[in-house]
Amino acid sequence: QVQLEESGGGLVQPGGSLRLSCAASRTIESIPSMAWFRQAPGKPRELVATITTAYGTKYGDSVKDRFTIARDDAKNTVYLQMNNLKAEDTAVYYCWAFSNGLVYWGQGTQVTVSS
């Protein structure tokens, strides 16, 4: 069992940057797969970025070259660095983890990109 808690969301101007954090309730070094999803109102939830011990990092086409996912096992935290933000990035961002055959979700953090 793993609890995930996102933080770092907020309001940012287009072209700006924001870093999201996902803190886990236990060590993440034993969690093989973690990811960020996002969901905007009226739209399906989409995969933003993944980081796995087996395959490294992968990004959705809409955020490739702008976002970076990373993990700090010592802090039990996974990050999403978001650069060159666009209005279309506005969404609730969710942390996700897969461990021991179970899927875990954070509660989400709101990111709003607007001038």
C-alpha cells in the first residue's frame, strides 16, 4: 500500500515553468513504475510522463521536449518539471504508481496556465 500526495500546482503564465512533486508514503526505490497523468474538464485523462526502472522515461507527444519527469528515491518523491507552459496544459495533474500488482493514485493538483 502506497499513499501519494501531489503538490506544486498553481497559476502560471504561458511560457512559464512549474515543478510538481509527488511524495510517497513509503520508499519508492522499490516501486518500479511511476507516472504523471492529467485531466482537463470535459476531456479524458491522458498520460503525461512515465518513469520506470526498466525502461526509463517516456513522454506524451503534447509535452515532449517541454516536461521532464524525475525521481528522487532518497526523498521518496517523483517530480514533473514543466517548462514553456501553454494554456492547453491547464488540467488537474495526478501522480500514479504501480507496485506489487496494485495501482495507486494521488488526489491531484490543479495547474492553471493563463495570463
